[in-house]
Amino acid sequence: MGENGENSGSGKQKVVKEEIINVTEGAPAWMATFADLVTLLMCFFVLLFAMSTTQQETYKELVTSLRSALGTQSVPESGTREGLIMHPVPSEKTEESPSVDELGGMIEKEMDDIVSEVRELVLFNKLGGEVSVTKTDAGVVITMSDLLLFSAGGTQLSPKGLEILEKVAAVLSKLAYHVKVRGHTDSEPITSSIYPSNWELSSARASTVARLLVANGVPPFYISAEGYAQYHPVATNDTAQGRTQNRRVEIVYERDSIARQFEDMYKK
């Protein structure tokens, strides 16, 4: 009995020890694979989160670099991979193009600059009453009296008119905007075999001024010459003083022309 009891007791101890050994040997083999899978999933979601919150500046730098290397059409504006949402980055044109208010302010400043330069020219050369410049809703108008530019009924520039126009051209040659040269007369009929009417006279005077501007640096593709005869007076034709004011040549920078130039510049 004693021996059997001892044997029975030692057998139980062996079983218990084997069970303890089996339990303490480690986790099942499948746990390692499961742990790897969980780790990979965590890394994947961390990566998605990091990519979905990419800084805008970093992304724009990447897009700009890829565009320069591959071409504009080769690079999408935002991420398109499934499960990835990226906020679209404004294109360069959208960032650079001014708003309507900004564009209007730029046009106003440019017109003010033109007026300022011409007024400085007028003051420096003591041309008050013969040359004037005004800014209107339509644009900038530089007005020159025919007494300064031409002889009565003629289209040949006087020496003083030639000198002043050359100085005006030095200012205008720096402006890359379309300019209209407009000739005007009074209502007195012209008696000349060369110019049958004031239409021809006003057009010829405008063309003479336009040619001189071109000869002094104003690009010809920016210039047009127009004759208005007596049909756009600025004063009455019933007095000698009024007729003198109506006989004039105008150099006009239209607001719409300046605006188109700015818009074309930002489209490029």
C-alpha cells in the first residue's frame, strides 16, 4: 500500500509537471502570424493617415516638380488612389491671377501713372493751354491743340509741334498698350483740292501724328489713326474760341485696352 501510494502520488506529480511545462513553453504558433498581421495593419493605417494629412505646401512643391519634369497634363491635381482623399491644390494660374477688384486697382494705378508722366512733361515744357491730359471713365486722353501742331488747314507738323510730339513719344514708347490717335476739326468747311472735306483733313492729321510716334519708338501694332471731322466737338462752333478748342488731336489710352493687356498677361 505504501509503495503503491507513493507510486500513485509520484505519477500525479509527473502529470502536473508535464501540464505546467506544456503551458509555460509559450503561446501557440499561430499567435506570431496574427501579431505580425496586426502590426502590418497598424502600419498601413498610420501610413494612410499620414498621406491623407499631407501639408499643402509640400504637396504643391511635389506637383510643381512633377509638372516641370513630365508636363502639366501628366500630373493630377489631387490624389486618386482608392481610400486616399487629398484636398485639391489651386493651380498656379488661379493663385497668380488677380481678382476683379485687384485688376481694377492695377488699371487705375496704371492710368494715374500715365497722367502723372504727361502732366510732368506739360509743366516742364510750359505747355499749359496747348497740351492737356485727363483721366475719364473711358481712359486717358492727351489733347493737343492744332495751333501747336499744324498750320491752318494743313497737315505738316510745325517745328514746335514736332519737338513736343517727340517728347510725348518718349513717354508713350514705354507703354505697351494700344493707343488711338484721333483727329478733330471745327465745323468750318475746308476749301482745299487735297482734302475734299473735314473727314480727310482730320484723318490726315491723325495719321501724321501716328507716323511721328512710330518713328520715335512707339510700336506700330499698338497704334491706330482715326478721323472724326467736326462731329465730336468739345465746345461751341459759334465762336472763334470754341472752334479753336474743337480743332485738336487726341491721343487716347482706353481703359478696356489696358484691362485686356493685363488679362492677357495673366493668362500666359
